[in-house]
Amino acid sequence: MKPNARPAATITLIIFAIAFPALAFEYPLSSTSIREAYFQGAHADAKLDEFLQRYTANPPMPKTGQFHISMIRMQTPYEQVVERVMQNFNYDEQSAQRDFTEKPVAFRVRVEIHTTPSYKGRPYDGVGAYLVKPSYSWTEFKLKFLQQKEIPRKDASGTEICLGGPDGCVFSGWYVDLAYDLDEVKSAPAEFKVIEPDGETVEADFDLDTLQ
């Protein structure tokens, strides 16, 4: 049974980029941009961390509520090249050039949702590997990408996060990946809003003029 809804509490996180020049994200990516993104992703250093921070909002743990929206990340085509290189040790520049010039690319947003100590999951019922099972689906969260109006998403998928050992695991959240048509996304201020099933709201503001 779902808990009684509490009055909505709003947490707003604003990403400032005053220190960075206006770049505007690029699509389609030029071969030069793909090359630059490839080498940026291949070097794990402070500059790479700084780059990713510009695309990422990390809202704080809420004082109340069952969920923590721990990350919202804007994933422009350039950022996607960087992340692909970071995640694939054997990924080479030729593959990046092929994947990001010859194949369709969407604007993507990744959201990480984690449970808090207040979370009331369903106990193990003898079915499956969960010691604590989810009470909700990620689809019950309203995920809104706004630039004056809401941008419709092309696709969405969620992956459950499960922490535990050989005897089973405890559900602890979701990774949610959203895809948007690049023709619908502008190099302009954007807001991403997450409305949780019980009414808690988290908002993050990004200026896409400052992101590659």
C-alpha cells in the first residue's frame, strides 16, 4: 500500500556557468569535435571531472521523503562521446567517428533515483531474488524536460539498482535514461523537473548555451 502523500516539497538546484564561455551544443558533430571529445574522455583527470560537473546536477539528500534524486545529467552528443570513451577501455577514435557521424544520435538525460532510510519497500515474498522489493515503478515518477514548454521524449528506460549479497539483495533505486529529438532541444536555458509518486519535487536548471 502506498503511503499517504505529503505536501509537495521542492528542492531547486541551479547550475551556474558564469566562468565558461558560451559554446552551444553542436549537432551533427564535426570530425574535429568528435576527436576532441574522444581525447577528453580518454584522460581521467581534474579537467574531465570539471567537464562532467558542468553537465550534472547532484541534489542533496532530502530531509524527508522516500527518495533521493541523486543525479540529473544532460547528455549532449559531445558529452555522449566523452562518456562512451570513459566506459569502454578498448573504444578507439575510429569507432567514435563512425558511431557519432553515421548513426542517429539523440539528446539524452540520465536520472539516478535512490531510496532513503524512510523508504518502505515490500518484504521478500518468496519470489525472485529481492529481500526487499520495490513498492513503486520508475514510471510513476513524472520526468519533465522544459524549455518554455515541455519537450516530448522519444524513448525511456529504467534499470533497477539492487544492493546485496549471495542470499539476495535490497532494492535501492533506478537508473533512468531518457532520449529526446535533437531538433526539439535548443541551445538555451532548460529545466529538468522530477515529481516523485508522493508529490516531492526536485528541479535542476541548466544553460545549454554553455554546454558543448
